[in-house]
Amino acid sequence: MAERKEHVAASIVQAREHLEHALAALERLPALDPSTVACAAHALNNYLTLAGGTVELLLAVLATHPDELIVRFCRKYAKIKE
């Protein structure tokens, strides 16, 4: 029983050391500039909008494709988006 308590105590000490190390590493990270994050979010939104528009066009064109597998995929994707 005493051996088990020592093992648990040692695990707690080790976990505390890991936590202190992680906190120290976190403090060394540079601060994020909110304007940089906003600019990145805006740029990402532009690309996602463009990609979404492209997919919409492809779906419209491929909805009447002679290959039934492609038509089923288009219908499935259209249902997911709704």
C-alpha cells in the first residue's frame, strides 16, 4: 500500500513538472496581433467563398452528367448543403 502511495505521489510530482514546463513554453510564445488574425481570417474567407462558388458551378454542370455515379454524388452533395 505504501509503495502504491509513493508511486501516485511520484506521478503527481512528475505531472506538476510537465505542467510547469508547458506553462513556461507557453509564456515564450509571441503574442498574436489581433489585426494579423483578422487579416488572415478575411483572406481565408475570400478563398473559401471562391471555392464554394466553384463547387456550385461544378454541381450545376455535373448534375446532368451521363455517368450515374457522378449524378448521385451531386445529389448527395446538394442534400448535405441543405
